[in-house]
Amino acid sequence: MSWYPLVLPSQAGRRFLVTGANAGIGFFTAARLAGSGAHVVLSGRSPERLEAATSAIRGMVPAASVESIVIDQSSLDSVRAGADRLIGGPPLDGVVANAGLVHAPRQRLESVDGNELVLATNVLGNFALLSRLLPHLAPGARIVGLGSLASMLSTFRMNDLQLTLGYDFWRAYAQSKIAGQVFAFELDRRLREAGVPVSSLVAHPGYSISGRTPRVPGVNEPTTGTRFADSLQAAWAQGKHRGAEVVLHAMTSPAATGGQFWGPRYLTKGAPALHTPTRTSTDPEIGAQFWSFAEQATDSVFTVGG
């Protein structure tokens, strides 16, 4: 675990869920938490890739306390079944809502529940999961949503979140990341208003790419060509293990608190630093509208407190 300059406080006795933890930012986040003494639940949709990830963590940290649970974030039935299993265990001290599609399909596709696939995977799955898990979070718990630089580079069509009026793969991804941030900040507002001792914040990993990331068998195995191509971007890119440090800072640092937006110091790379989110992401009116939309799209009621 000598890849990391950031010193992580001991997490002994704490329990975390990291969604989409079989690769990328999620894997390195889970590995670091486990290496710091926490019990970590890794979720993902592939049993085989989850097994590879948990084996890799145990290979790096033989005493690691990790387990895995299969959850397909694009399927509401899978999300609810996974949440029910998690509720059967001890309370969680933190949730890293990392799972999502990075490479959106070229054509508009729908989830098994009839929602646009990228939105369903990147946002609605998290909404449905947290609506069930919130009462199961320990006092002082944190929820860290994965933001993105894409939120600064696209507009947000509140009237077309399902992209039925027009679809392209970039808008699908960027709009889903904006929606994820809108949800995270709205969740924090509602937690504060209800007096619930849980916080929600957002961390974005900058420009973190596979070719700048350490090789981990079964988890991150970039080709020689990818290594070479990504090395040409070294001036503005970093590895996913470094991008995960921003997420870990948001989850564990005493300096982090609800409603904040953390990212790399130099925007695309660097040590964790406090950033300013877009006005769209933090607009309470947009947040309330999205909340109502998400409840309808997931056929659920997400009550905070009360």
C-alpha cells in the first residue's frame, strides 16, 4: 500500500459499503478503508469480478475484513434485495455511492424498470438504495457521492432526465453526474432539516485513468498501449488510486462535512481540496424537483427523518 501519500486515520471498528467496488475508484477506496482496519462491504453486479477484487485486497492486506454482495444498480429489484441483506447486518458508518457507467452506450437504452440506462445505473439505483439504508446508518455516518468534472461541462435538462427528447452518450453521462450531485446535496439539506446525524457530500476524482494506475491482477490490467497513451497525459492526469484519495478524504477527514464538494487540488489531479460545486447542483428548487422525479421513477418514497 505504498502508492499513497495521504495518511488515512485508523478506521478500526467501522463498517463501510462501497458500491461498484470491483474496479477503478471504488476498488482503491475499498482497499484503503480495509487497509486502515475497517470492515468493508464491496458491491457490484458481477460475482466473478467481486471475488477478484476481494482476493486482491486480501493479497495486499492479509488481515483485511471484507465481504461482497451482488447488486446491479440498474435494477430496482436487485437494489432492494441487496439493501435488505445489508439491513440484516450491523449498522454502517459510511456509504460510498460509487457504482455507475462511465462509458455510456451510443444509443438510448432502458433498464429493466423502463428508466434510461445511464440515469438508472448512476443515480436512481443510489436513490433507491439509500432510501432503504438511511435508517440503518450509524450516528455520524457519511454518505459520499461520486461527482465528476463533467458536471461543469454540460447543461442540465430537468424536463428531460430520461432523454426521450434527444440522446447522445456524452449528455447521458454528464447529465447523470449532475443529477447525482443534485441528489447528494439535496439529501444533505434534508438530513440537516430533519436533525438526522448523518451527512451527505460529494467528491470528484478529477481525471483519473487506468494507464496511470498500478496494475492489480483481475482488477486493473491495462495493456502496454494504454499505458503508453495514458503516460502522454501525465501532466494533467492521475491514477485511479490517487483519485480515490479524494473520496477517502471526504469520507474520513475531520475537515470534511456535509454539503461540501471535494476534488483534486489542481482540478484534474492532486491532493484533496475543497471545491465550489455548480449552482445547478446546489439549487434547492432543482433538488426538490429531482427528488420528486426520482421517487416517481423508482416507485418509492424516500423519507428523511420523522
